[in-house]
Amino acid sequence: MQLGKRLASLVISDIRSMSRACEAVGGINLGQGICDLPTPPAVADAACDAIRQNQVVYTAADGILPLRAAVGAKVRRHYGLAYDPETEIVITSGATGGFAAACLSLFDPGDEIILFEPYYGYHLNTVLALGLTPVLVATRPPDWTVDFAALARAITPRTRAVVVCSPANPSGKVWSAAELDQLAQLLEERDLIAITDEIYEHIVYDGQTHVPLASRRGARERTVSISGLSKTFAITGWRVGYVTAPPELARRITITHDLLYICAPTPLQHGVLAGLGMPDAYYQDLSRSYGKKRDILCSALADAGLTPYVPRGAYYVLADIRRLGAASAKAAAMTLLERTGIASVPGLSFYTDPVGDTLCRFCFAKEDDVLEEAARRLRAL
């Protein structure tokens, strides 16, 4: 058989393969961001009610209007941004579905898309799968500062967009208002689009505040903002996200999302609609809860000699694993799994730079008792 070559180089991610290896030994999976925490009852009950009421057929390509209206109200309440539910909000099959639809609808093969390293692997692979050209700009620990001079040098006549993930997976970087203002100015000067992944917007620590790029001067009209409910409500398998964007960009994304997915799962849209009706205190409690989990894991990593780069947002931590003496980060991850039964993800899943081979990513979206057991095992190193 003659098979296509375009995607032949793509392989199953180390995130998936480490999860399988963890399952094989019955270990503690701190690799994949599964987020196996309880779903808020109001969210689960509303989805079940929708199924019982036979709300199971296709929705509009951009999602049910009540959910779009609720997303618009949430974005206005939290960030002061106004989006029209009829023309500027699209409910998507997860944030990754929103990202894929945005890239496919807005760019042409050969266009260059700037990503910051360490990057989220699905962003890079989606760009590659669509025939776009990724251009990487490095950020460095411990603060993951953006080198704007390097960013400006990376822009060429073929550059079409910059991807910003904040709070970031895997680094936990939270972009400051000053950094976003500098980026907004550069986008305007170079006439570029921004695609922001804000899925961890409600998981921030140490007094940090999530600031959307679209809220900065001149940025709204050239920003596609992507978020969702998977992390906020611990429903990563539901695949319900959303996009807010100017009308013409939202229109194109809606058409492409229809082509790829038809619509996000209907009863689950009703479930997250109920979640968006919960009080703002829910989001504050969410950050406090994850802050405790972060401290449990980072303390244990430090005691084990696996220096953590303590995140300011999201629920991952990158740690220096050179103390394990392995030949590579992947070998270190396997050594750690064999010795402690704890799964992590090798840093080269998020890097092309060799520094990735000195790091592993750990996820702390787990119940506290599970994290405490993981901490005990790590300290036993």
C-alpha cells in the first residue's frame, strides 16, 4: 500500500506512553494531566438530566445559545471583555479542538506560527499536522522570561501568528500585564494574529492574576482566545471548550469546527452550562486547593534532590532530574517509575532544545492522599 507521508513522522506522545507504562505496574500517574478529581455534582447532574431528557441530538455548530451566553457573561464578569454570543463565541470539542479549528481556518500550509518553548505538545503537533511551520522562541527557568528581542527576530514575512499559553503547560508561567502589553504592541506593528490557550485561567498561585491578552490595548481585534471547562470542573474527558474571537474569525472557526467535529457533545454542553452558574467563590477555592497540592509535590521533589521549578499557574511542575544519573530524561522517567511507581513525562515532550533532556514534568491534579503517598515515595529516593 502507498500511504501518505505528511504525518508519517508523528508518533504517540511520551505522555500517552508513560501513562500506559504506569498502568502496567499499577503506579501513580503524575504524568498525564488526567485530573481525576471529583466533578462538581451540579455539573454531573445537569449532564445526566440532559441525557434523561433526550437532549442528545446535534446542536448548532457553534454550540447551544444558553451556553454561549453564559460564557459571554463569565468573560465579561471576570475580565471586562464583551463578546456577542451570536457572532463571537464558539463552543468547541475541547480547547484542543478549538485550537485545531482556528489553525485550519485561519492559516495556509507553509505559514509560520511562533510557539514559546517549552511548548504544549498538542500545539506543536497540530501546527505540523496542518502543514504549518512552527518557529520556537525559548523561555528559560526559573522565571520563564520572554526575550522580546528574540521574538522580534523570529518574525519573518511568512509569520502569521503567535501562540501564547498562559497559565502555561508545562512551565506554569503566568504572563504579566506588562509582557502582554509588549506582545500586543508587537502584534500590531507586525500585523499578526495571536492564539491564546487560557484553559488554566482559574488555577493561579502566589497572588497571581490571570490577564487575557484580549484585554490589552489594541489586542482584542487580532486575538483568538481559547479556554474551556475540562480543568475547571475536572472533566477532561468531556471535551467541551470555547473560543472567543472577532466575528469574521469566529465565523471561519465555526465552519471548520463543524467540518471536524460537527459539534461539542450535546448533553455535556448542558452540564457545563450548570457549572458556569456556580458562584465565583468556586474559582477562588479551586486555586487554593491546587496551591496546597503544588506545595505537597514540590516539597517532596526538592527533598528528593529533583529540583522543582515552582509553577505560578496550571497544575504541572518541571523538575531537574539529573540527580538520577540517567542518560536521558526518558531513561530517568523510566528509572523513577521502576524505583517508585511514579510516572512523569520526559522534558523532550515539550522541547527541541537539549535542556529538555534534563527535565521531567509532574502533574499534581490528584487527591491529596494520592499526592502524599507520591511524596513519601519520592522522599524514599
